[in-house]
Amino acid sequence: MLLIPCPFCGPRNESEFAHGGPVRARRPDPDAVSDAAWVEYLTVTPNPQGPVQEHWWHVRGCGTWLTLWRDTTSHDIVKGPDDA
Amino acid sequence: MRYDVTCKQAGLSALFDLKGPQADLWGWAGDHLPPMPARPNSLTRRGGRSLYHIGPRHLLLRTGIAEEEALERALGPAAAPPQISIVRISDTLTFFAVTGRDADQVMAIACPLDLHPAVFGADAVSHTEAFGLKAMVLRCEGGFECAVEQSHGDMMQDYLNRALT
């Protein structure tokens, strides 16, 4: 179970949140990249071993979207939202 | 084991959802609101009205249902400036009062929030989850109030009944 630091509510149980996926690079211009690069962007989710920056939505709490760093090997939150 | 708890579904309250910058909300409707709660997830009361600070730039105004129409006229949601939102939501939430000696134990089954008085004091109010449902929890005399979306009311009642036995 994760205790996620919400900037508004403070530390809250993971079950109050919805995972919003990893923070990704900006969407490329589909007309300016190859088909392979566009398909890669659309279908391949970054899944590094170690810290990954993720979006979380406090959907059962205050409604805030936040961004934090979670280590995929230890499940630890290594860096919370800047204002939490 | 039976818990020494009474669970009672409360009647309707007049509820208004207020969103927007604090200065704009107070500029438009400040005369009709209790003071702004000092902290996130806390409430203030004045003259039978309660104001819940439940999210960033998000407040909930609650009062008796008899005052609903007059308060809506006073708040003037249709004419409010575009940077704020005032919406009557009285019918969208069902409140339950969970009171009695073991109220904290039943609420500990229901929701993951730390409800110890040192953390969740008399003026605390927060959205969280109760039995997996999105819920708003606050203290009341002798226990807690828990509000869920109206359509989940029967489910919540069922969950509470099961928790009590």
C-alpha cells in the first residue's frame, strides 16, 4: 500500500487515487515523425526499472492531479509533488 | 460482536457547490457565507450554515433544506461571474449519521482515513472513501457524518448494516 502525499490533503491511502500513467514526452507531430516513431509513441508505455515520474489523480479525495516519482523496484515514492 | 452504534440516514440538506477563486466567491456571495475555513479539509459554521473547504478552490455550503430556495435566490447562481461556479446539489448526496460509543470503530472499517481526534478534529471534513465508495466524512455530535452520492445510498446503508453485525 502506498501513502501518497497530496498537496491539498496530506498523506492519503493509495486507494483514494487513480493512477494516471507515466509522465511522457510531449506528443510529436504525427506528420513530422516516421510511422514507426508514431506507433511507438501511441502504443509503448515507458516502463523503466527504477524511478519513474507518474501522474496520480486524487479521485476519491480533493480531485487534485499530482505528479510524483515512484521507484518501480521498491515501490517507494522517492519524490513527492513539489508543493506537498 | 455487535458494535454500540446507531446508523441513521439523514434527511435532505440544502447544499451548494462553490468553485472559483476565493476573492471572487467572497466578492459575489461573501455576505451569505460563514467565514472561510482556515485550513484545507476543515469547516466553519455561522447562523445554521456550514462551509466545507473540500478541495483547491472548492467549497460546499450546507444549511437546512427549508432555507434552500431563499439561499439560492440570494446566491444568484445564474448571474454569477464566469470565474466562479455556484450549483445547487442538494439532491446529489445522502448523509448518514454514525453515532455511538463504537462509531470510530465502524468508521475504521469503512474508510482508510486516520479519524483519531488528534488528526481529524471537530472541524475536520474531507472526501475519502467509505466501503470503496467516494464519500465525504465529518464529525457530528456523538460520532461521524458520512455522505455518499445519492444513488449509492442504499448500498451504503447495506454496508453499514453488515459492518454492525
